[in-house]
Amino acid sequence: FPVTILGETWEPALIQRDRIEFTTEKGRNNLKVATTRDFEIADLFRAMPPTDVILLTVHRMHVGEVEGAVIWAGRVLNCEFTNSTASLTCEPISTSLQRVGLRRMYQRQCPHVLYGSQCKANKTLFSVPVTVGSVTGLVVTSASFGLYADGYFAGGYIDFVIDGNTERRFITDHAGTSITLNLTLDGLAPSSSIVAYAGCDHSLATCNSKFNNAKNYGGMPFIPIKNPFSGSIY
């Protein structure tokens, strides 16, 4: 039966999970969740993992309570389908502590993620609503792409909303009325509506002339070309 807690109404579903363990072995801290293969979360992994991270939080509470204790939190890694069952593999949130820390290097090109918190370029100003003309493998065509110079969208990405979920694909090339994606996109077809975002090659020239965003450029474009440690006086 539906249960209303934490300000949300949760619908019943056939779900079974493993026993929760906390050990020093990373692999044993993962959580397996078994459900039906038509479960909405499992369906997101049918063709390939979704673009966005899928989070899982397990609460423990008594019937009638409106808030309980969080006994496990993490994210869904992948899904394995076997007959009528879907098995979700989830890793705990503690694994985020093992991610790479400081990564910025002394380099000419900008290391910032395009439209990210450090880039600060306003992606709304560089978004283009597009109606798809055709889809052939990784190549997507539309008359809207032809309104911009070749390469305008290269290095950018597209957003495609399907079944209420937003899928994102990186644009590797743009020529004329065609763009090339890095991965196929299930459900994308002629007449589909997408949003394309202008791309960046992470150079100072592009950052300044295309996005007027040189003040947030994260690279070091004036690194001397000559190596002072080469031993040559010329």
C-alpha cells in the first residue's frame, strides 16, 4: 500500500535487498537490490546506464512514523537482467572519498567543465531548441544546425528528455546541418525535440570571442614556449 513519509508518497513495488554490511573491504559494502525487470529504475539501464546519477537511500522506520533512520545511502552503478528479474548493484556513498582530489594542472588550455560552476558561462544564452530531421547511427541532422558556422556545437552537448528523464550526449563534430554524438541515444528519432548547447575547445581565444568569458578562463595561456631548463641559450 502507498506510504506517505518525508513529504512524498511512495508506491508499493516488489523489491528485495541484501543484508547491509559495513566492512573494510570495498566490494563487500555494495548493496544488491532485486526487483522485476519492468521496474522503472531498472528500465533506465535497459540500453545503457543513464546520464544522471541514480541515488538510493534506505530508511528504517515503524509503520505510522513520518521519519525514520537512514541505514544506507549510495548510488546505483548498473543493472543486470536475468529472466523476469532485474538486479541493481549499488555502492555506498563512502566510496566518494576515494575519488581524485586536486586535479588542476599548469596547462595552457582551460580545465573547467563547460557551463560548470567554475566556468560560469551561462548555458541558457548558448542553448538552441532543435527539431531532429534524421538520425543515422551517431549522426543527427537538423536545419537548425545549418544556421550556425561549422564547429559551433563541437565540444558541446545535447539534452533529450524521454519518459521524464533527461539524457545527455557529447557532440564530437559539427558540419553544416549535421552533428556527431559520442554515443547513440535510445529513443531519439525524426521530429524529436532536443536542446543543443554551443561547444568550446577550451582555448582563451574561443572563451573570449565566443562566450565573452575570458575573466573566468582557467588555463595559463602565457606559459613560455621556450623551456628554461633545456640548457640552450637560444
